[in-house]
Amino acid sequence: MPHLSRRYRWLVAAAIFSGLILTLACGDDEKETGGGSAATSPAQSAPLKIGGLMSFTGDLSKFGQPIFNGAELAVSEINESGGVLGNPVQLVQADDGTSPQLGVNEARRLVDVEKVQAIIGGLSSGVSLQVAETVTGPDSILQISPASTSPGLTDANDKDFLFRTTISDAAQGLVLAQLANDSAITEVCTMYINNAYGKGLSNAFTTEFQALGGTVTDQVPHESAQATYASELDRCQGAQALAAIAYPESAGVFLREAIEKSTTDEFLFVDGTKSDKMLDQLGWDNFDGVKGTSPGNLPTQSSGSFADRYKAKYGPLPALPYIKEAYDAVYLIALSAEAAGSTDPTAMRNKLRGVANAPGKQFGPGSANFKDAVAALKKGDDIDYEGVVGPFEFDDKGDPQIGAIEWFHVDAADKKLVTDKVFRVHIVKKEVTDITEVALATPTPAVGGGESPSSTSTGSSSY
């Protein structure tokens, strides 16, 4: 019996050793067939499911559906080309109500109930920040905001899971200060929505405007959904210009009151108040010639065709912020999954900068381009996605380093918001370059219907 026992143990050990060798060999084969991707094979990876966390209600309700449409358009194009890792991409709609608490609740539903691997949103910086720090960061879910521009997001406690396809408002504050200075405005009072977006943009503008020799008489915070803003406007009474750093719902109230009270002679708008619907309600003639800033587009070959594809599915492309940014966010997530060979959120996050940043062979959006980019990834090539809003160069905080900011004005006669100039901004170097001639060479739809040079950016508005 002792002899049989030893032989039995030897056979068991040999079988375990053989199984280990076979397992290691299979693991090596799996890595080799991934074309440099993560070890998870397409067959093992769950279908890519993305949450679209948008503001369908609340202060940003006018922007929610068009921005969601941009994301949905990208999903439909990707699915036409075969989907991601052989499976159709799913897009799940969620409404944050332009409220951080509602945003967190909906993000939690998307993660826990819908089992999304990535979230596009929110629009409001306050929503995006809370979602990143309480849901997507702790749960390791990839999050890309197409619209949140507050400088405060740069240092969010998000475990490197929060990215954005729009440039920080540090850039818009710089260009808005230059616009005011160029317009011979020397004295400004800011009225800003009391959240991360409003405070961040007001502070950025104040710093840059004062550096140019301008005076900011006051920075006045306001809450949303008030019946009146009389007390806040009293603090701006007599200033040469009022900078409306707000959302259409609240700005629609205090701008009407400012006209009635003759609070100021001039106004400055920003992306949040770049709204044709708001002007429809207030009366375009009351704001004829008012100037403003908004994130815009860096020139790319795919900008013009995007407007045609959007129009074919949803009607004319509105000149609203972040539609294109949401569209590009979907392509970045999809390409990251293909590069990783997995829809695991951490694996996608680890590949995101690789598919977005130079160097690499450039690919634009659209079904055919996506299919070509996937083929390049399978061959082991490096790719560099150049989106509708421009190239993306994400830094170690998930922020684009380069973007476009535009100057626009209100044209009451034609009821349009018309782009006057476009600037390329390198936020780290604080370099501002006028690229108007190139950027406006191909007209894109302007607010109010019709065709006019207008754009939306590596941002498009700031929230």
C-alpha cells in the first residue's frame, strides 16, 4: 500500500504540472492574438454599454436632447460598421436634471442597474464633478464629459477615470478678457451661476481681464430658478458691462430685468448664454450686436460632413455647444475598447490616451473610418483619432491641452448667432492664435436655421 500511495501522488502531481503548462501556453496564445491588446478576447468581453447622462430637464434642458443626439449618431455609425469587438454598442439615456444630486443618483443607476462600462456626461460641471468623485471614480468607470469646462475638474478626485472633450474654461476666460478689451470695455460686473462652472469661468475672466488693465466691479453669484434677481442686479448697477455667465433658464430672467432696470449699457455672453431659444423669448432686438465667447472647432476634414450626417437623422444641426464633443466622446470610448480588446472600464481607460494622442496614424469619425481604424489596431499600429472638434491631446489630468474658442455676436435682423473669430488656445502655454481664416473656410450651420459660419469646439459652450 505505501508503494501504491506514492505512485498515485506522483501521477496527480504530473497531471497538475501538465495542466499548468497547458494553461500558460493558452495564455500566451491569447495575448498574441490580441494584436497588442489586453488579454481579454472579444468573445469574453461584454458588449459595450454607454450611459448618456444629459440634462433633459433643469437649467440646461435646451441642450440635453441635441447633445444626446450627437452621441446617438456616433453609436449608430459604429454599429453600421460592425459594432465594437463584434457586438452592437448600446446607449442608455439618463436625465441628471442639471442637478448634482440627481446626477449622482442616475449615474449610480447606470452603473449598478444598467451595468454600463462608460458614461458620457454630465453637462454641468457641478454634476460631472460629483459623479466623478462619488460614482465613476470609486467604481472605476470611464467617464467623458462633453461639456463640463470648469477648471475645478482638473484636480477632481477621480482616480484618472474622468476625461473631457472640451477645453477648460481657463481658455475661455482668457479669450473673453481679450474680447472685452478689444471692444473698449474697461469695467465689467459678472453675474455667474453659483456652481463649479460659473465660479470657475468668472474667476478665470477676472484674473485675465485685470491683467489687461480692466476693472471687475463685482462677481455676483446667483442660484437657478429664482423668480427675480433684483438684489443681485443691484450689485451690478452702473457697471459698463454685465457678463452673463449663466444658463438660459436663469439668464432669461435676469437679462430681462436688467433691460427693464437699465442696469448696464452693454452685455457679454458666454457659451452658457449662447442660446437662440433664450433670445427668442427675450427678443433679439434687445441684444443686437452683443458679443460673447464659446468653445469652437479646430479645423478638421470631418467637420463639414458631420453637419450633413446629423441633418439626415435629426434635422438641421443647431449651433449649440457640445453636440460634436459628445459625438467624439463615443468614438474615443469605442476605439479604446478595440485597442484594449475589452470593454473593461480600466482597460479602456488605459488605452484612451493612446488612441487620442499623437503620434499615430490619423483616423477621423464615420463608419468607414472607424472600420479602418479598427483594422489598423488589429495590425498593431498606433492610431491618433482626430475628431469633428479637432485633435485630442489628453494630459495626465484627462484635459485636452489644445482647443478652440470663438468670438460671436448676436445678429437680430437674421436671428442668428454669428461667429466672428476663432482662436486656437494652448492652455498650458497660454498661447492664443487667430485661426479665423482657416476655421471659417467651411461654413457650418448657425443658430436660428440657415447657413452661416459658426462652430462648436473642443468645447462649445462651457457648463
